[in-house]
Amino acid sequence: MNQNDLKIDRLKEYIRRLNRKEDGRKLYLEYRDDINTVLPQDAFQIFHGLLKDGMTEKEILQFLDKIINVFHESLTSHRWKRPENDNFLRDLELENEALRKRTDHIKSIVKEPTSQIRRDKLIPLIEELKDFYPHYTKKENILFPYLEKSLPRFEGLTIMWALHDMVKEQVDNALEKLRDPESDDHEVNVAIAELFFGILGIVKKEEIILFPSACEVLTEQEWHQMHRQSYEYDFAFIEKEWDMENLEEEGPVVADGRFRTETGELSFDQVKLIFDSLPVDMTFVDQHNKVRFFTRPRDRIFPRSPAIIGRDVNKCHPPDSVHVVEEIVEAFRRGERDTATFWIRIRDRMILIQYFAMRNDRGEYRGVLEVSQDITEIQALEGERRLLEWS
């Protein structure tokens, strides 16, 4: 075990002892040398170690801010280098800057002397904080996966994800207090204070732990990939600044019996399994009106045979409806429409039939996809069944 691993173990023990309510000052003096040399990546390694030792994210959240405060001086004094392609990082920082301006404005409204006027002004402003959620989504779906692939210690990012969820609960709680005529001003102020502590606390953790660590372990190519992927999401409180030259996607590649794109890679067996497992019938017709592909789901609604491959689409429908299909295809070809939707009953089952225009990145027509689905059970759904209620 190297010296840094020994330091991590000592700091984990410091946290456990502090959590057992031992004297904080004595503990600080005992572990001061380790505390004063904590680096951003050390913080990840410490909390990842606590998770591996059996602590849960919720348990760690109970003392997380106290520990970050103890490490604060060492973390803030750490010097780190930004990537040359820092567009993704810069966007996240600009979103944080815009968030701070929003919270500063809300703080000024909190000082409004008249209770009802204050609440009326605060409700839409707190509601607008939900527009910041895409910031968290981009971290969860882009930055976190890249970090997790780089080193095991970044599995501890689940703690920050739990912080995101906690802030969303705090937003809902603040709105509930503001809208409840039975809640007094003290309850409202406490709810808003907790929200600010949570949402701005995440910003601080990003600045002194997350961003420095990411810059130290991720490559320039990975930062470029993350920037490109971020444009699939909304931006929080800032405008998207498109840079088409640097955002052009990598095209699909077929090699070694595998189909590779920016969104992943699959064997052709896996491609077939995915198509045939979807509870829909799909038929693809190319730009020359020729049938090129169809799926074979377990419960196919409309019969299809391999003999139709290469056949003209207008010969694959009954004479009474073929003119409608031709109208749809031509409207797609001219760019007048992108979808067409119909629904019919077949033997007491409700069938949804949809046509989608297929266009490339330049908007050029490349064919049409016909999708048919039995939606009888979907129509009967009521209420909710959450993921955690599955059995």
C-alpha cells in the first residue's frame, strides 16, 4: 500500500470517529497533516472507500458538508489546469454563474416586508429554478460516465447524484411552503435557506472537487466528445452557442462484425434482437419507394414475408388504401410533413399506425418508417406505477 492509500485510510477513520461524535478539535489535531494535504481526487477516493465499506449515500449526506468544510482550505488551494477544449466545462461554469445571479435576486425578494407580496414574487422565481435541472442531467449522463470509466474512485459520484435529487426535493418543499396559507414566514424562510444551502453547495463542490478532478483525468478528445454530446440537452439559464465545425458527429462504422456509432456499438445479432424485441411492427421503405427491411416481433400485427424485400411500397397495400400511402410518401418527400398517424380496431384491439419521414443530417429525404403498435393495454392505464413498485 502506497503513502497516498495510507492517507486515504487514515482520513476514512477520521470521518468515522467524527461521525461517532468524538471531540472534533482533538481529532483535527490528530489528523491535521492528512487533512491539510487533501486533493480533489482524494475526496473522491475517500467517499468511494466509505461506500465500499458499506455506508449508503444517504448516510454520507448527513455529514458530507461538515467534512467538505474541514477539507475546504486544502481543496481550494489546489491548482489545476483547464483542458484546451474547455467548451463543455465553460458551459457548466456559465450555468453556475447564472444560477448564482438567480439566487441573489431571490435573496433580495426574501427581504420584502409584506408577507403575501413576498410569497407571490417568490413562487415563480423558485419554480424557475427547475430550469436548472438540465445542468444536473448533463453531469449525470455525460460527465459522470466518462469519469467512472477512467478510475474506480469515481463510482462515488452517486453521492453527488443523490445531492441533485435532494435539491429537487428542496425546491418542491419550498414551493409547498410558499403556497400553503397555513405555513408561517419562519417555515418559508427555513425551506428557502435549506434550498440555497443545497443548490449553492453543489456549485461549490463542483468548483473545488468535481471540475479539478475531471480536468486531471480526462483527455482532450473526451472533453471534445462531451461538448458535442451536451447539445442533445437543454442548457440551464444560458443560450446554446453552436459551433458546427467542432460539433459534427462521427459517422457510423461497420467493422469486425460490429456496428459502431457515437451512441455505442452492437453485434448484428444484438441489432436483430433489439428490433425483434420491440413490441412494434416496423417496415422501412427507402427513398426510391422500395421495401428494404422489416422486423419480426413475437406478436406481429400485420403479416410480412421476406418476398416483399425490394418490392415497390404501393404494391404492399390494398388497392383501397394505396393512394393514401402514396400521398403520405410524397408529402414526406416534398418536406411538407414529417409524420402521419392513424388508429384502427382489429378484433377488439386498438392498433396505432404511424409513418415517420427519414431524413439525414442535411434534411434530405431518405425514406419512410412505418410503425404499428397494439395500444389496447396502454389506453387502459390509469394513475402511476413507479419503477420501484415493479415486482
